[in-house]
Amino acid sequence: MRKTVRACLSLFRISLAENFQYRTSALSGVVTNLVWCFIEAAAFGVFFKYAVNAGFSGGLTLAQTISYLWVREMLLMLLSYGINDELLTKITNGNVALEMCRPLDLYWHWFSRITAGKVAGFLMRGVICFLIAFLIPGGYGARLPASFSSFLVFLPSVFCAFLLGNAYEMLVTAIRTNTTWGDGPMHMMMLLPKVLSGSVLPLQLLPDFLQLVLLLQPFAGIIDIPARLYIGSMAPSEAWFGMSMQLFWSLTFIILGKWVMSRRLKSIVAQGG
Amino acid sequence: MAQILLDSIDKRFKVYERPDGKWGLIKGAFMRKVRSVQALDGIGFQIGEGELVGYIGPNGAGKSTTVKIMSGILTPDCGICEIGGRVPWKDRVKHVSEIGVVFGQRSQLWWDVPVSDSFSLLKDIYDIPETQYQERLRELTNALNIAEFLKIPARQLSLGQRMRCEIIAALLHRPKILFLDEPTIGLDAVSKLALRAFLKEENKRSGVTVLLTTHDMDDIEALCSRVMVIGRGRLLYDGALCGLKERYAAKDRQNIDEIIAAMYEDMAL
Ligand SMILES: Nc1ncnc2c1ncn2[C@@H]1O[C@H](COP(=O)(O)OP(=O)(O)OP(=O)(O)O)[C@@H](O)[C@H]1O
Ligand SMILES: [Mg+2]
């Protein structure tokens, strides 16, 4: 156990260092994020202007929505179109079996590797983009959190979001080790959190009758819950609920992922040689 | 008792084939012909502690398959395999912490980071104390002469440079048993000699058991007092190399490769 933790931390440190080398790609990523999110914020500005005139009163104000968008942009690294590239290559060329020649817990090892990639992206791309966004004028830029206590609950919630996002990606990875299925199921499974996490549209802007389900489903925890805490549409006093949801779903995905993986590893065949 | 014991191990693989003929491409989309290949057909042998054994046979004989089974990453269909008293695939983590494996055609190093990072990660994985690790690393880097590429990522190394690093990665934790599947692939003459000398020395000093598959008969000649020949998944010969030579050498056949070729032919492989 202690050995596993130490090995995973060491792996995390090394991959983080490795990921930090990709500065150019992070920089272009920051620019892309800034441009897209600004356009979106402007579009919401127009939408709110006409919608409010027409008597619309959604769950969020324009200011909250724009603030939400920037928080989302910061956390966007948690969602990707596919699983970790390196792991995918290992799975498709059969080198997964070779990892089994080492005395390690493959699940937590891969988990650390995925986490390192995301943390690096989050720090170099997400956070930097967020900070620059404070400079955008005209009410379209990032804003301070609703209150200091909102900020205090936002931080652990981001941590939980990482746990949840990675636990889900590990589940998808474990399923992807079934090479005969190809990429299809993986892409479908990765699309789900894109829609349901609030990355396309803040969940609170969706119809009222869906709200309860949207809050309870697993993927709200990846972006929506931390963002709600930041903009104050979920009060700090309710943070325990949001984070319990995040932790509950993380645990569920971890258990499922470990189970699928241990079953799959038994039937993996080392190709070639 | 023997340290490595295999008895009547069978392994079949399923292979999918596309039907032949003009419409094969389209037919193949709907129905695949499944054929089963018998990779191992009742393999059995015993190896004692500290032995240096060469495992040879023509392409596709089942050498790598045997090594994979012994390393715990492949489960045979039936048969007994016990290594150090453990069944590899049942007690995988314990088992692999006591063995070292090199697959010459594949990389176990971590592709994108400097080789030294891969090594220090292995230190944590195998829980090697820092002083022992430093000492061992120095010993190995000197023996295989890789000090100059420690800071280079594995993907930027040449084949032979990488192979030398792979071998070190398999030896850092001082395994009791070493499985080497074509470890001399891509090595230049100097490195080959260095590796052979090192293996011999390591075997003498720490009593490590080595099973080596290779197509380079000089490796076998230099290292192994015992050879096992496998063909079509069966064990065909088990004994001293000179025994083989006596049987298959002739006036016009003095070269070891020619002798082995004659043997494969004789055994109808
Ligand atoms: N994953 C697999 N799926 C299907 N067939 C396989 C698989 N792995 C090996 N085989 C078959 O099993 C047989 C033994 O293969 P193996 O790799 O053990 O040979 P080898 O002795 O290592 O040969 P070489 O000297 O070429 O490395 C071959 O006929 C091969 O086609
Ligand atoms: Mg082979």
C-alpha cells in the first residue's frame, strides 16, 4: 500500500515534469480558449438582452452566466475526446501486457498518469487563461467569486472534480482495453460528460423540470458543481451536498473501473514477439 | 526442488482469417473464419537455481509464448507452471517482483521521459533502498556503458542503446530469475560481448537463473551450458550444446548456424 502510493506519487511527479515541457502547445491552447470563451460570452450577452425583454427569467443572471463560462473554460481540461494518448497506444499495440511484468497496481498507476496530464493542462492552460480573462473589458471577462466563503468551498470542489473526471476516464480506459470493440464505445462514453457536465450550456439554464435530475447525475460534478459554488448559485452552506455528490460518483466509478480492469487484465493477450 | 517447473503446458491462440476469393473482403465483414493455432503443445521442463539455459527454436516455435507464460502475463490452457513455488498468473504481483523480463522487440521503458527517470520510477516500484539503488545503477551503467544517454528520452535512443537500457531496467531490483527474449537484438559487437560478460559474471556472483532465447548461436555458445530446443510447441532436445554439435556436425558443417539449420531440417521444422 505504502509502496503503491510512493510509486504513484513518483510517477505523478515525473509525468508532470514531462507535461510541463509542452509550453508552446499550452500557449496556443490559452489563446484558443480565450477567443472561444469571449465569443460565447458575447453571444450570451445578446441572448440575455432579447430574452429578458421577452420575459425570460432563467436560473442565472447574465453576470453569473459569464462568470460560469470562464470557470468552465478553466476546468475544460477535465474533459477530452478520448482517453490518454499514451495509454491508448499501449492498449492498441498490445504493450499493456508488458506493464503487467511490473509489480504494480495498474489501476492506480494509470490513474496517476492521467491525473498528471490533466493537472499540467489545468495549471498551464486553464488557470492562465482564467487569470488573463480578468483583463477583458465590457463585462465579458472573468469575475471574482460570489464571496470569500464561495471561494473557500470552490477549491476543494475542484479537487473533487479532478477525482471524478479521472475516475470516469479510467472506467472508459478499462472498457477500451477490450480491443475488439475499437474506438466507437469510447467516443460515445466520452461525449456523455461533455453534454451533462455543463460544458456546453450551464445546467441551470436548462428547463426547470430537469433540474433535480441534472444535479444528481454523475457528470454535474465535473464542471457544474464547482462552477455553481464559484458564482454563488449554490450557497456555501450547500457545498457539503455538492461535494458529497462528487465523492459518491467518484467512488462509484473507481469501484466499477477497478472491477472492469481486473476482469479485462485476465484476458488480455500480449500480441507478437 | 527445481526453481522453474513446467509440465504439459498447452496454449492455443484463436486467429481470425478473412475468407479467400473475389468476395473475401465483403464476406469477411460478416463472417470471420476462426482458426486455432497450437502455440505450445505439452511443453515441460525443469530448471534449477543458478542455471544458464538457452532456449532456441525456429520462428514461431513458441519461445516467446513460453516466456510470456512464465512471466505471468499469459495464462496457458492447461498444464502446470510453478516458479519459485508460485503460479505466475495467480500470484502475479509477488511473482513479478522477483523476476526480470526483457522482450527484445518491445520497450518497457517509458517513452517520453529521460531513461534515468524511468529507472528512478522502477526504484519506487520495486521499493529499492536509495543506497542500494545508486550502487546497483552505477554497476550496471558501467557494465553496459550507458552513462552518456541517461538523460535522453527512450524514444530518441537507437535500437542498441535502448536495448542496453531495457536490460538495466530488468536488472535493477536484483531479480532471482531473468527471462531474456532476444536480448541481443540490435546490439553491436562491443555491447554484445559486454552483455555476455556481464550476464556470466552476474550469474556467478549472485546465482541468478537465466533463461535466454535468441537466434544468435554465439550467445548460446558463450553463455549456456544447457540448451533446450523447441519446435512447433514441443520440446525436442534438452541437454548440452556439444551434444547437438556431435549429432549434427559434419565435414562440410562446422559453423554453428549450419549445424542448427541441419538440426531444424532433420527434425522437420
Ligand atoms: N497473440 C497471438 N494470437 C495468435 N497467434 C499467436 C499469438 N501469439 C503467438 N501466436 C502464434 O503462436 C506461435 C508461437 O509464437 P511465438 O511468438 O511464441 O514464437 P517464437 O518462438 O517466439 O518465434 P520467433 O523466433 O519468431 O520470435 C506462432 O505460430 C504464432 O503465430
Ligand atoms: Mg519470439
